[in-house]
Amino acid sequence: MSGFSGALQLTDLDDFITPSQECIKPVQIDTKKSQTGSKIKIQEDGAYYVDSGVGLQKLQKVEITLSDCLACSGCITSAESVLITQQSQEELLRVLSENEEKRSSGQDTKLVVFTISQQPILSLAKKYDLPVAETTTRLAGYFKSLGGDIVLSTKIADDLALIEARDEFLSRYLADKAGEKHNNLPMLSSSCPGWVCYAEKTHGNFILPYISTTRSPQQIMGVLVKEGLSEKRNMPRDRIYHVTVMPCYDKKLEASRDDFFDEASKSRDVDCVITSIEIEQMLQKDCKSLSEFDAKPFDWPWPIPEPLTTLWANETSGSGGYCEHIFKYAVKQLFNESIEKLQFKSLRNPDFREITFEHNGETLRFAIANGFRNIQNLVQKLKRGKSIYHYVEIMACPSGCLNGGAQVRPEQGVSTRELCENLEKLYGELPQSNPDDFDAQKKMYSTFFGGYQSDRASAQLHTKYHAVEKMNTALNIKW
């Protein structure tokens, strides 16, 4: 069973994206014209040659990496169909094996750190029919049996992402209210790399100013692990191998962005991303079940008290809780009102929902838009100047991250919608995280970023986006 699909089908909605004909990688070959002025490509024994003018030059096999995909103006979220070298279970197992060999011979080894998000834990809990709490500890035990040194949850990064995003929204809203029009509203969420990649390639400089600059929890964890743990353990960041476990293949794209690569150490904030499906495949290959591994606790290397439970929910959406949390925070800060439970109104379909709050004639309007059908409708309204929202939480997958493209697929006889509803129920049973435990968060800011709202926090918790120009090739022709 292949770890990647040729195209990505997102549940039973009309969100089907195939690899584009434009998915090519131009390669420059240094050649000299032959006496006839021609360059001849010859196939011989399965290899290709070009006449360089002084003899035949063998062409090397071309590999397409995720960095190439990010720079391409062709396909959007079918990046899992390209040749992936550094972002695969095979690469992870190779690094772990190499580490074990070095350990046996007394050489310096890499510190292997796993960061696991909530959605894969719930997906694997359903797959192996285990309680969520047990799945968490068994998964930690599995990774430590493979050679992992530290296993972390994303809770710290989830909280920091919500704090940064809500502060960013409030700043934009107040600036807009003061008449500073900079295409800053509606603010569009930025934690879904499939959506961000689509925006960069398809709508470019028009849409990018609207997207939140706050990094996703995955990339915030990258900063905390590579900068924080390296300092704490007094080791260079390239000695840390950071693996994240995520619900979608596009997180591999995100980890491969040049924005998250440190030139000084030649290392990425996140070295490898594996997904729920890949963990299932790794266990199947070894003929193992998750329940067969010893239960181990998650690690907590942070300078604040460890929470009572490992796994936490962020509001109810299953995709980070951005819309709900920022809406509650904005209502409190702008109108001094508190809202405990939010009532969303479904519009075109269950994946497009909105919520409003009115105060003295002023209306605050937020929305959640999941799936490319809804995303495209939203962008078109924005282009026509008919958007009515102040903030939109956007996820490429219908039903959001719990239904990520790399979550374990449903068993025979179970629909995708039914599986997603079961995962939503499990998510709803988790205890709620509290980003407003600000004493703890202030200590995180002071320890890692020199203080709340410091220049360092701004630099390391935010990012930039880049419009991708269309390639002018013959394959741009739309038949």
C-alpha cells in the first residue's frame, strides 16, 4: 500500500484536486551547439543523452522535492504525489537506525524529538479501538521503542498560536476602525498549509495581505524545540532531529518552506512530518498493534507547571479553535461582554458557518469555511468587494483537520462522514485548554522570546508569504 495517493479526495464533497499538467521541473543543461547547430537527445539502454558539442552527456535523473513544489505554480494540494525524500517514514526510520548504530559505537547521536498533534491521536484511537488517554501513552511508548528521546504534545504551541492570532486580529480590527485601510480585513487564518499554498499560487498578492502572519502550531513547536531545547541542553540545533505527527500531507509542504530553514545551522525547524496513515502503515509492516507497546508518559520540558492531562481540546472545531477563541476574545476586549457558548449558523452547507455579535449598532461577524468549494466562493466574494466578515477560519479539508487527508481511512461499511462525526465526539470529550492562563504563558514568552510582544516573539512566532508567478510553458494551455 503506497504512502501517498496520486490525487487527494477530500470526503464526499466536490473537492477533488488532481496533479496539474503544469507540474514540471525545468532543468538547465550546459551544452554547446554541435556543428549542425542541433542538440540531440538520445535514449540508450533506458538512459537519456544530449549532444554537448564535444560528445554525448548523460542526463541525470531528476528528483522533485517539496521545495520545488512550493515554488511551482502548478498543482495545489496534490503535493503528496511528488517524490518525497526527507519527508517520509522511510527517512525517519533511516535516521533512527543510523542513530542506533552511532549509539552502539559510542559516537554522538541526534536528539530525536517527536511532537504529536491531537487529530492523529484521535484517528489512531478509533482505528485500534483504544481509549484516547491510552492511545496517547501507547503512541509515546511506540515512538520511544523506535529510538525517540522526547515525545511532546502541541499544547504549548496551540496556546501561543491562539494568543498571537487574537492579538493580530485585534490590532487589524482597531486599525481598520480608525480608517487605516490596508486590505487587512477580513483576517484569514493561516494554520492550514494547503490553503496557504493555494492562496500563494492562485491568488498571489491580492489575497496574501489578508492572511494571518501567525505561524501554525507545528512551526511554533519547531521554534520551541530547535531553539529552546538546543539552548537548554547546550547542543547545536542541527543535533536535534524534530519529527511531527500531523493529520495531513500538506504539513510536509509547510515544514519544507524556506522560511522555516535556518541558514546558520543548515537545519529546518521541523525535519520530518509523518501522518496518521503512515503510522498505521509502519505498524502494519511490523505486524503490530498500537496496544502491544508499553505505555509511556509524554515529556514536559517547559518552564511552567505540567497540566493534569496530556491531551487538550481548543474550543469545538477540531482545527485549532481559532474562530471561536478569537471571537470570544474580541467580544470581551472590544465590548466588555463575555460569551460562554457560541451559536453558529450554517449557510450553504455544514462546512460554511457564521456567527455574529451586535453591540450598540456595531456588528462583529466571523465564519468558518472548510473545503475548497467554500474557499473559492469566499475568495470570489472578497474579490468583488462583497465580503461581510471580519475573520474567517479556513481549512482545506471538509470538516477540518479531524478529516485531514492523511487521517486513517474509515473501515469498510463506515462512511467518511460517520467516521468524522465519531472523531468530533471524541474531540468534544477532551478537557478544554486555557490560553488565558497568562501567568504561565508570560513565563513561556520571557523564557523563549525575551517577553510578551517582544521583537523576538514577533520574528519567531510569525512568518511571511510569497506570491508564485505562473510559469510560461506550453503546458499552460488549458484544453
